[in-house]
Amino acid sequence: MQTSTQLKTSPDKSRPTRNAMVLAIVLVSYFMIVLDNSIIFTGLPQIQASMNLSASGLAWVQNAYTLVFGGLLLLGARAGDLLGRKHVFVVGLALFGVASFLVGMAQNETWMIAARAFQGIGAAIVAPASLSLITAVFPAGPERTRAIAAYGTTAGLGASLGLVAGGALASWVSWRAGFFINVPLAILMIIAAIKYLPQFSTQRGRFDLTGAVTSTLGMDALVFGIINSSERGFGDLLTLGPVIAGLLILALFVFNEHRAKQPIMPLRLFAHRQRAGAAIARLLFAGTMIGFSSSPRSSSRTSLVGLRCRRALVFFR
């Protein structure tokens, strides 16, 4: 039986100050991830010029991140429930900081793409962990509503400022500066998280490994096929094969979630009209917004739409 996650620390007079610190840590950490996701757009031309990347390699600089991020997002959310939100959050920040340093130090196409994929792992842990910290620390009601509103505002600010900051850094300093700046931020947030985040009790349960693997492989195969369609067309075998395989694996994922005792994505969520409607609305909004984003290839926007959909599902878990 699963037990609800609660703070181990008892309420005291310092609660408002502690909550303010928790919210600040969450917002800065999430801002760092969203900012990085936008900075890459304006830095791509300089990255291509400095490394002499091919058009395909340039697209994968972005797609490697979004595919890994989107593929592991549900697993990252579940890890926080079972292993402890504070510990998982700190680990995610450490991974993201190290990966950002490796991206900034990249010297060739393979290094860059691998580092970006590694960065996606850290982001897939931090993003759901940061939101779960809000729901765990702030009680339901006006206080949580304000915290979630601030969380949403941070996403918008990070996405907007990332385009400006990325262009400015790439023009005045280097495209690498946009990634190096994450390193001290991650270190500061790790120190603050260890000091100020309360300990949380963990849930009893297990990982839905079948669900994690099928959701990751299915989504990645589907997006991979769509990415290839921009070069080869939808009639090509390397497009149809991954798309069909992705759809079949996602069907297996749905079947598994229906039968699993502790599913990674409970299907009952979609029986709730408000949750289902919110997820659909977020997907449509993301598709519209990303259509106006600066990107060298439409495939990057395609993978980002899939990522936004998965974020919506994690939000309403």
C-alpha cells in the first residue's frame, strides 16, 4: 500500500520563511532548465559555424536533448516518489550542472550531441521533482495556487529571456557562455537544497519498468520517425518503420498501464475531464507557441511539441 508523502518536520514559526526558500530554490532551478532550452535556439548558428556541423548534426544538438528529456520525464517523476524528492532533486541538479559543463567544453559533433543527451537526463529529473516539491510543501488552497502560478510564470519568463540572453551571449561572448552559466547556478542550488529543503517520507512501491521502457521507446521511435520525414519524406522506410514501431510500442504501453498495479502513468487521470482538457489545451498551446520559435529545422519543433505533451501529463499526475 502506498502512503502519502508528508514532511517529516513539524510545523513551526519558521514555516513561512522555509516555504519561501523552497519556492525560490524550485523556481530558480526550473528557470535554469527553461532558460537553457531557449538559449540553444539562438546559439545554434554559432554552434554550427564553430564546429562545422552538418544540417542533420545541428538538428540533433536540440533533438538529443528533447528526446531524452521527454523519454525519461515520467520515470524521473516516479523516482522522486520512491527514492525521496529532496535526494532526487539534488542528483538531478548535479547531473544537469555536469552536463552543462560538458556541453560548453564540446569540441566536435559527437561530443556535443552526447553531452546534450546527458543534459536531458538531468532536466528530466529536476523538472518533475521541482513541481512535486511545490505540491508536497504547499498545502492545497490559495498558498499552493500562488506557488504554481509563480512556477508557470517562471516557465514563460525563462523561455522569453532565453532567446534574448542566448543571442546576446552568443554575439558578445560565446555560445558556450550560455551553458557555462548553468554550472555555478547548479552548485548554488545544490547547496541551498541541502540546507533548506526538508526531508520527505518516501512512498512504498516499485518502478513500473515495463511502462518506463515502453513509454520511452515508443515516444522516441515516433518522434525519430517524424524527424526523418523532414529529410526523407513520409514514404521512406526509415520514416514509416520508426513511426509504426512507435505506435505499436505506445499501444503496448497503454495496455501495460491498464494492467499494472502501480502504473507510471495512471490511465484514470484521463477520466477526469478537467485534467484531460488541460493536457490537451497545453499540447495545443505548445504546438502553436513552438511554431513561432526560432529553429533551424522543423524537426526540433516537432520533438519539442512531444516534450510539452509529456510535461502536461507529468503536471497532472
